[in-house]
Amino acid sequence: MNELKKYLTINSIFSAISGLTMLLFSSNLNKLFNIDNVYVFPVIGGNLLVFAAFVWFVSSRQLTNKIMVTTITALDAIWVLGSFAIVLLKVFDLSNNGYIVISSVALWIAFLAYKQFRNIGRK
């Protein structure tokens, strides 16, 4: 498996697991993050499942499509920037644990985006 395919596949699996976790355990996550809105995690989780399917498709059938791979990497970068903005600005008055989880996930996604970016167009 080449490097790009490996990191896109990891991205897809991580996104799917995260999405399912948000859908299945939203009430637990609401408590952990100190959120009252019952729709936040199911909506984000559902979108992550769609994203995971798209990334899986690209990693398995469109690996040479630089536009699609670049789009995935750009979406990852936007996720990271948005996450760090939420943490640095203390948006939404979340719990400390919530900010730690957001930061940890953002660092992981930043790593995946970097590896994807470095391997676009490589054989």
C-alpha cells in the first residue's frame, strides 16, 4: 500500500469511528463536553460518516485524482483550524476535557493532513 492510500484509509477509518461514536454516545459526549444541545454530536457524527465514505471512495478508487485528494486535505486543514480557534478562543464554554479532546483530535487530523499533502502525486 502506498503512503497516500495508507493515510487516506486511516483518515477514513478514524472519521467513521468518530462519527459512529458521536451518533451512538452523544449523551455521554454532551456530559463530557458540558453541552446541553442534543443535536450537536449527532449532526457532526452524521457528517463525519459521509466524509468517511468519501475519503474511503477516494482512497480505493480515485487515488490519482489530485483534486479529490487535495479537497480532503483542505477539509482536514479547515477542521484543524476551526478546532484550534474553538480551543484558543474558548468558544462555546466547553469543559476543560472537551477542549483537550478537541485539541487531541485536531493534532491527529493535522498529522494526517500533512502526510496526505506530502504524498499527493507520489507513486
